[in-house]
Amino acid sequence: MDIIAATRHGKVRGRVDGSIASYLGIPYAAAPFGVHRFRAPAPVEPWEGIRDALEFGPTAPQRPYRPPLDRLIPDVDIPGEECLNLNVWAPRTVGEPLPVLVWIHGGSLRNGSAAMPLYDGRAFARDGVVLVSINYRLGVEGFGVFPDAPDNRGLLDQIAALTWVRDNIAGFGGDPGRVTVCGESAGAISIAALLTSPRAAGLFHRAILQSGPPHTVTRDKGARTVRAMAKALRVPATAEGFAGVDRERLLDVQDELVGRADPVSGGPGFHIVVDDDVVPADPPPPSVDLLLGCNREEYRLWFVPSGAVERVSRLTLRLALLKFRIPGRVARLYRAGRPDARPGVILGEMATDLLLRGPLNRLADSRLTDSRPGGSRPARTFFYEFAWRSPVLELGACHALEIGFVFDNLRHGEALSGPDAPQPLADVMHRAWVDFTTSGDPGWTAWDTRRPVRVFDHPGTSTVLAPRQEELRAWL
């Protein structure tokens, strides 16, 4: 059955399935090509009549993950230029306005889309939350740094989507005064920037960061990938020069340069840059409630399927310690806690703490004295760790594994979790995200000097005080 909703740009036709209404592929900004390419997002042109919102809209131009990740995180490719679109899932009938959760997908700022089946928002709508998922520009189109184009265009897209939510979500049963942003990996890194961006002020009221810490670079560092691509393409390192290149050729060269890079091993890639406009150099501390955390064995998504965990030798480990300037005392501490572990496991554990767990702990600690404007209660922080180990390819508690549990969508997460993932754990984790979005309290003690961490595992989810603090302090 069809259902009609009104936006400021025109009416859209969605679909009702049982008690859930879905609206797919709604444009929130103009197609970012032609005169709008490499520019800030432009407004959508209003339309007459009723626009169909029955199928996912085009996805941002990208190349799929390289093997073996392409089997574990399958991308969706929908051609077309109107890639700045979003999807809404809501209860079919709504009384009081409902809380809103806006999902920002991950993918190293070069992969992913809101059309992935894993991100289906039905379970949130079933439980009284309006779920919005968004597409944004990726790779060089969204995060390439040029002298003749705005920086952080993909982040500006996200801000435009959040502005659309503020202006239109009431027409879908949502409360624009109760918006939570939620993202994983690059989505969480984006949210960390949005938390301090004056452009995003007031557009959301809570935030969830899954496996992504605050991370920005200088414009000069951010421009290195563009300069390398320009050299390969034999064009100027300018937006004008890149606009003259065939889009497929541009994607091919981008993939050749950054396709093998990953957050743990490093390599050329795309980053959010400090530009003193969207992302300030000295950002104020975020003053909204945060739910943040990571998975216990993040590194295994990249180290295990590729065979790196087996290939890393003691010599490789020593060289990595020198490259990343990791003190010998830190390595000795990690070895002592894992006397039988292979060098690849030691390196992966240190990389997880250096890049994710440590920065997120420091973010939580930095907020212990932060207060909301106006003298109200302090902004709270809630910390979690996902610890259930997937049997698939010995991935363990790897990066991105928790998403199927958060969305209560294990069926579409089987590539990472396998067919027998524990539904009771999904019930518990999904409920925590619903409760935080609804009330700001996911169900455990807020972060304080005791450092409580909610450990999601099966069987037995529990709250642990200051886990692995000796190793985390070693990085200070």
C-alpha cells in the first residue's frame, strides 16, 4: 500500500509494509554534477505533483572494496547523478512526535551507501524511532582538497541532510527537537567533526560514535592524495582540472592509489580537513550526550582475511614499532599480556588501541568537566565495547561486526557474523540504541572517574570498570 508525505520541496509517495512506512531515495540537495560538481551542496528544485520514493536512489560514485573485503562488506551500486538522497523509515501511524535517528554510513570516506540492506531501518521504526539514512559524496568528489573548491564537501552534504531533517521530518512523524546522529567508522569520524562544527549547531541533540574517533588533518596533508591523482592523470591538481577527466577514469585512478589502504595499516586516503569554516582549528568541546565505543578486535577485519596476521613476523613488528614511533615499553606490556600471541596479533591489538580505543577513551575523559550551556546538567558520556566473536574466517570481534546487532538485522549481517549470530545480543544492543535515542540513557552508568564500560557479549552483557587501563595509559 502507498502512503503520501509532504516535504518543503513537494510530496513523496512511500510504501507501507505492515506497520512500517518507508520512503526511499528522497533528494535533499541537487545532483552534485554539472555546474554543482566540486561545489557545496545546492538546494533541491521543488517538484510538482507526487514524487515516487519507492526505491533507493543513486549511490555516490565509487569502486567496490577489493578482495577479500568485497565478500564481507558488499557495496551497492545504483547509477545516477542524484546521489544526495536519503531514506526514511517510520511507523505507519504516529501520535506524539517520535525521536529521530540519522545514520551516517562508514567506508573510509570512499565507500558505502545508505542503500546497503544491513542499514534497513524497520527495527527502529518498529520500536518507535524514525530512522533516516543518508548518502553523501565520497572519495575525491567529496573529500578531495583543491585550491578552487570548498573543503569537506562530503561533510557539507551531511549538514545539508541534517538541515533537511530539521525542516521536514515532522511530516514523517519525527520530532526535529529530538534528533540523534549515529555513525560507524568514517561515519563516526564525520560525526566527531559535526559535533564541533558551527555549521551543524542545533541540527542534532545526541550523538553515537561507533568505532570512529575524532580525526582531522591539515589542508596540506589532505591534499596529498589529490596531488598524487593529478600526477597520474596528468592534469592540474585543481577542481577545474579534475572536472575535465572522464568520471570512470577518475575512479580507476582513485582506486589504484587508495584501494588497498585501510585504517589500521595506513596508506593514502581521504580525510576531513581543518578549514576554519566547517571544521574549526580550535573546536569547542561537544555539549551533547554521547554514546561511543568500539569492538574488541577491530583490527581483525583487515589483518585476518588478508593473511596479514600470519605474515607479520617479529622483524615486521619491530619495523612497525619504529615507523609509528611506539615506545618499546608499550610493546613489552602488550607482549606480557599475551605471551602466546603471534606478532601479527600484538601489532593488531596495539593498532586498535592507538587508533580507536585510546582516542575514544580520551574523548570520554575530556568531557568529565564539560557542562551544557545555561547551567543545566553536565553532558553525559556512555562507553561500550562489543566483544562477541564471529566464527566467520576467525574474524572475532572485528570492525563493523556490531552493525547488524545495532540494527537488529542479523540476516543481512551474515557475511560477517555467520548464520547463527545470537539474537538475544541483538535484542539487548538494539534496545540500548533505541533507549539512548529516546531518552539519552542507554541503560548503564555514565562515564565518570571509574570509567564504566558496557561490554556487549553473549552470553552475558555486563558493565566493567576501567578495562585494560594499564595498556591504555601506556600510550600517554
